[in-house]
Amino acid sequence: MSAVLTAYAPWAVAGAAVAGVMLVVLNDRRWLTVALVAQYLAAGWLVADVLGVGVAGAQILGGFLVAIIVWLTRRNLEVAHQAVPRGNDLMALRSFRWVVVLLVLFAGWGLGVRDWMGLPGLTSSGALGATFLMLLGLLQASLYRAPMRVVIGIISLLSGFGIAYAAVESSLAVIALLIIVHLGLALAGSYLTILQAAPAEGGVEG
Amino acid sequence: MSAPVIISLVSLMVFGLGIVLRHRPIASSMVTATGAMALALFALRAPIDQPTEIFGLAVKIGGSFQVLGRSLTLSAGNRAVVGFLFVVAGFVFGAGWAARPGAYFFPAGMVVVGTVVAALMISPFLYAAAFLEIAALAGVLLIAPPGQASIRGSERLLLFYTMAMLAILVTGWMLPSVGVTRATPELAARAIRLLALGFAVLILVPPFHIWLLDAIEESSPYAVVLLVGVLQSAGLFFMLRFLDNYEWLRTDLGLMADIRLVGAALVVIGGLFALAERSMARSVVYVLMGDLGVTLLAVSLNTPVGYQLALGLSAVRVIGLAVWGLGISLLQREQSDRKTAALAGRGLDTPIASAAALVGLASLSGLPMTAGFPARWGVMMALAGQAPGVALLVIASVMAEGLACVKWLRVLLSPAGPQPPRGHTRAEKAFLGLGISLVLSLGLFPQLVFPWVVQALSGLKNLLL
């Protein structure tokens, strides 16, 4: 099983990149949830040969919970989730976001193929996937003002880091802590989103 | 049963009670303050790993608890700091009902303190970074309560603390695994850069302080005070543990020079911006930055006295912050505008709250007769021998921050137009008076704090060599 996953790891890298791009560019609730699930699947695939399929599966399960939290929040507060990009109007243009994302992808490719992290045991596919997710996550966290989008960006950053870190540290304690952090981030994003929407929807009881 | 389990269970129980009582601020305040003080007493006094008798029953409280191959340990090395954090929490929770910082302040505050305590107890200590991230996640509830949420501050807090966690986790792997020493300068430089990023976030080095600027203006200052006080103290102790564990780090003269440079920069930036700011809350952020700069200068002395001064500054900082937070919260209770004009004349109709805000600010600035002065004076004296120019910078920053205090005193006493009468209850006045007395007492009798500092450092044996 592990050998098959390793052999097809480049597909997981492509999946991670596509999912990361969708998370930055798209704004539809369903597609965002799909992209988040795809990102967790790709990240799980890339760490499965190091951590084992079981532990990777637990990470993916945690990811599904995160996706459910995001989906439920967005479904209940659809109005509040029109993501507001930071900065000027240029950022609000989808075409501009595509340009920025493509630039980040090129930068990620350039960095990823050079093994810039220098972590022993990190495969070339792992390095590339991790770099894409970290850069796209940082981009998303800095591009948007809506709390859930910022949190999704942080989650992408953390997912990318998780791929790289798994190569050097396979302790169950760390993995458990990181899964808790993923879930905590999703809950924090959901809470902040509900708060932000509260004035428009009549307030939130304290 | 082990001490970490007892601390976790009691913290959870207090958290649960805080949730149940969240709409009854006085009850919630009393329960969480009592719980935190009981935990402080337990952390400081419980007989760990020694047979003892409780209600006629022979029991032995273990110091360690294993979870997923890692251990949480309460030992001589960390019990003073753990006890200190719970004392701070008890102090802040006890007066919290008066500040009205939001329904979730008490339970969320307990989670933050409990998680930071876990960060101090976890072994290997590098995993503390993940616990500090979880504390920051819980901190979102503190700085974003319904009705006065700092959304931007929360987003930035989450992003920065995540970055810090990642940087410290990677460094934590590099230091023992890759064999980073003085003999591997390239690896050492890489590890130090990552550590610097992590600690820059934890110690509020610009630009990582901007979450605090957002939060302290938009949210309840009292809640922000608890979050920043606890996270800061933990961050400093975490840094000292790094220095204690890695001999090549603390003997790296270049690193100590860099720490001194950053400390001096923070002192200058803090002093200048504190004076220039038009909002008292933002002014306090810069005073705090200057105080953290002095703490870094104390660390850069790289002597046992320097480390003691750094921890001493950290201890009195929390007290100054809490007293300021209580005063400003009561001043701002009925108003949304937090700029200069809104405070005009408040010193005349609410003198005790105004005095508390000013005394807290003066203590953070390190003015004489306040809790913040003795340790700052000690740092200046120690620096005078090694780097007189930097000592002069500290004096200049104290003067600039002192001028900021005078500026806010003038604002508070300036005549304002007709305002609705405002007053505080006797209990609120009593708490304000208690806070002011504490700050002034510690300024006159700093030896009240010093034994704790010595005990807290006793666990970091290498720093005392």
C-alpha cells in the first residue's frame, strides 16, 4: 500500500497544488469544502509512507472534521462569507488573484525542486507539495480579510508544514497536537465568522 | 495520582464552572479566582513524590504523567513559574467582574492559563510551542468576546503564533538531531534565525506586535492584559529554557550582542511611540514594548543576576498591566471612543480608576516608587559597566515614557464639557485601591517578589553557573 502511494506521489503533489489554488481563488462554499478535503487527502497521501497509512488516515479524518466545520459555518452564514480581500480593489478581481496564484506556483516550483528546506528523509514530492501548500496558505492568509479565509490559509500553511515535518518527526504526540491545532483553528475561524456576521443577523448571545 | 493530572482536572473543573456561571460575573470571578489560587498553592506547596497523609489516608502525589510517549512534569524546576502563573490568573480573575471583559473571559482565561502551564510542564520542552499555539487559539475567545470582538487582532494572533510554532518546532528538531553546535556555524546560524522568528512573535518584536495594537483598542483591555501577560511570561521562560539547555547558544557572544541590539531597538521604539500615541491603550502597547526591550537587555547580560532581573521584570509587568487594565476598563466602561478626547476630565469624576490606570502605566514605564522601577534600575546599573550607551538609552526611554504618563495625567485632569455622572461601587474602588497599593508596595519593597524569582530560576541550573 505504502509503496503504491509513494510511486504515485507526484499525483498527490498535483492534487495539493490544485486544491491550494482552488482555496485561494474560488469563493463558492461547496467548491471550497471539496478543495479543503482534497488538500487533506493529498497531504495525507504524501505523509503516508513515513507515518504509515493508519496515522495518515487519522490526519485525514481530522481534516474531514475541519472541512465539516467550514462547510457548516459557511452554509449557516452564507451572506457573511463573501470574502473581502485585503488592500485595494485590484485584489478583488478574480483575474488578478489568478495571476498572483500563478506567480506563487512558479515560485513554489522553483523553491520546491531545490530542496530548500534541507530536511533529511523528505522526498522531492513531499518537498514540492509542502512548499506549494505553505506558500499558497500564506498567500491566502494575507490576501483575505474574512476570518474563515484567513484561517483556511493558516490551515494550508500548517498542512504544508505537516508534510515536511513528518519526514523528521513521527512522534504520535506531535501529530495529535497538530490535529488539535487544525481543529482549533477551524473552530476559531467559525467563531470569528459568526461574530463578524452577528450585527447583520441581530447579534450573538454572549 | 500525579500532580499534572490533578492540575489538569481542577483546571477543567474550574473551566466548566466558569462556563456554567458565565452570565453571573461575580460568581464566575470568585470561582475561577479561588480555583486558580488553589492551583497556585498546590503547585508551590504540594509534596511531590513524597509520601504524605491527607485526611488520614496515605497518598503519594507523583510529579510526572506520561501521554503518547511524552511527559508532563511538575518539578522543582518549573513549580515556581507554574505557581506564579496561577497567582497571576487568580489576581486577574478576582478583579475581573469589575472590568466586565465579556462572558467567556473567566472560562477562556482558565483554558489559556491551563494550556500555558501545560507548555511549561511538557517534556521535551520543545513541544511547548504547540501548547502555546493552543493557548493562542483559546485566547481568541478572550480578545473577541461578543460585542467587542477584535477580528483583525484575532486573525493576526493566530497567524503569528502559528508561524512561531512552526519555527520553534523545526528548531527543536534541528538542535538535538542534526548536531547543531558552534562547530557547525551554518547550521547554527539557520537554527538561530528560526528561533529568532519564533521568539520575535512571542516577545512582540515589531512587526509582530500589531495583533496587540488591534486587540487592545477593539476589545476589552482587561482581557487583553491577561492574554498578553500570560503568553509573554511563558515566552520568556521558554527562551530561558532554550538558553539553559544549549550551552553553545548562551555562550554565543554574537547572539547575545544581537539580543542586546533588539532590546535597545525595542526600548527606543517603545519610548518614542508611547509618547506619540493618541490612544492610551496603544500607548501602553509601546510602553510594554519598551519594558520587553529592557527584559531582553537583562537577558543579554548573560549573568545569573541578568536572568533574575529578566524574570523579576516579567513578574512585576503582569501586576502593572493588570492594574492598568482594571483602571482603564472602568474608565472606558460607558464609552466607545478610546481616543484622547474621551478620557478628558475623567480624572475628576472617577479619580481612583484614573489613578489605577496611571499607576499601572507608570509601573510599566519603570518610574521610581512603582513595582517596575527596582528591576529596571538593576538592569541600568548592570548595563552601565558593560554598555554605558545602552544604559543611557534605557534612562532616555524611562524619561520618554514618564512624559507619556504626564501627558495622560494632563488629559485625565483637563476640563471637559458637561458629562453624565459616573461612579464606581465600593467593591470596585476597593479592588482599584488594592491594585494601586500593590504596585506602590512592590516599588518600595521589591524583596517581596525576589524570592520567587530566585526559586523560579533555580530550575535553570546552567544559567546560574
